[in-house]
Amino acid sequence: MRKVLLLSIFAALLTQTISAQQDAMFTKYMFNSLLYNPAYAGSKGHMSISALHRNQWYGIEGAPSTQSFTLHTPLKSERVGLGFSLLNDKIGPTSTLGANLSYAYRIPVGKRGGTLSIGLQGGLYNWTADWTKLNLQDSTDPSFEEIQPNRWLPNFGVGLYYSTKHFYAGVASPHLVEYDLRDAENIETEIYAKQYRHYFAMVGAAIPVKGNALIFKPSFLIKNVGLLSKFHKEEAFKSVGAPTEFDIDLSLLIYETFWIGTSFRSAIEYFSDNSSFDSVDIWASYYLKNGLRVGLSYDYTLTKLRQPAEGTFEVMLGYEFDYKTKRTVTPRYF
């Protein structure tokens, strides 16, 4: 029943004009910043590796399942940071597999030890679908004539990232090229399937409450689709967008070892009836002395899917080590 529910929702969404966020979502986005902003590469001053698994709407077959892997490090010059990321995102009959290489040039700014990074990335995405998994009301729908579409989509992205010891801010668009996902033989159909450009803005701080023994860390992430759609050359896409989603996170870092936090996800347009509160989340992360980092999170769903679903879970595994001395170090705040 739950599988039928999700696939029915998915099929209904594909057969009408809708606005939605397409990029993968993570509650522990602060451990996955390279996916959102290539300028983050090398920002920790040493090599950092992170892997995350997200199981959204647990209990519903075909619900989103996402895995990511990121690795980034500064070079010996310290002005240049390099990064690599992998993403596997699956929902219902569709899946996206992407790989990116990131380059960041880091410029010292001001007397407070700040750094401004300019980032570029390039990569390749593979988008596939298997429409045989759907129970279609209309088997002659031209949107599903290509039973198993397979698209290879090269892309590139840009970003800016500024950070000091106790503050950071960044803006980015990780893939700038928009792709039409319709079957080339049905390109004239009025039913659209398109990969849209996304925009991300992030800001956060580390506020000592009791020296290094207790650090208060608020952070804020905004995600937008269709910010510049009114300038699109095609009339059909000039009004395309999605509710501007935001994540507010409040956390405490205790003795630079145990990190616990809570977050809230919704949309700025909540009161326009185009969106709703999404979730309330709790999470925790622990830094081991050998540089290993482990973490867990749980999202309590606030939408109508709260009834069939049993929440959303994420697990994270990472490793921090010093590039120059090849020894583990106390992790930086960001």
C-alpha cells in the first residue's frame, strides 16, 4: 500500500505543471558542504573525507534514498583547494548518479584571518528512469513512451565562500546547465521534464560560551529554484520555481568532541499556501581521538506523509587529518 501511495504521487506529479526542488536533501548539510559549494574545497586546512546515507520517509517503498561521498584538501601552496564528490540519489522509478571535481582558489582577507574562496566545479550526471514501475492511468501518455530513458548530462558549477575562525558565509550554484529530459522524439509535447538550476546560500557562526569547552553553533541554509527563471528565453519556463526552502540549525559543540543539534526545515512562502512545514530534526556527531567522525540524525516529518512514513534517518562517517604532518588534529569549527 505504501509503495502504491508513493508511486501514485510520483506519477501524478509528472503529468502536470509543478514546481519542486530537485537536488538531494541532507539534514547534516554542514558535513556535506562541498556538494553545495565548490568554493568549500580545502577550507579546513587539511584533508577531510565524509560519507553520508539518507533514508527519507522510512517505511515507504520507493521513497528517496541518497548517498554521498566527498573528499577535499588544500594543496601545499594553501591557496588552492581541490575536491571530489559522488552523489547517488534515487526516488521511485528515477535515479541520478553524479561525480564532480572541484577547484577553489583561496585569498586571505582582512586582519581577522579571513579567507575568501572562489570555486569552480565540473562533472557528469547520469539520469535514468524505469517507467514500468509505475501504475499509469493512461498507458498512452507520451511522457512515458520511452520506457527506460537514460541521459548523460555534463555540467559545471560556481561558488563563493568566506570564512574566519568563528564565521562563514557562502553562495553557489552547483550545476548551471539546465537540461530537457523529454524524449527527443516527443520534444514538442507540452508535458515537461526538465532539470533545473538550483541556488544555495549558507551562513553560520561559532560562538564560545565557555571557552573551547562549549561552543554554540547556529547555521542557516537557503535553497532556491527558478531565481532567474523570468529571464528564460522559453515562455513556458519563465514562471518555473519552487518554494524557497530553508534549514535553521542550532547546535552545541562540547569539548570539541561531542556535537549535538536540532534543526527546522520549511519554506519562506509557507503562508502563501504553496508550501508547508517540512520537518523538525535532531542529530548528534562524535569525534574520536584518531580523527574518525560518526553521526546520526532523525527527521520528524510535519507534512501529510507523517502518517504512512516513520521519519527520515541519516548516518554519517568521516575522517579528519592534517595534510602536512599526516596526523589527526582537532577538527575546525566549519
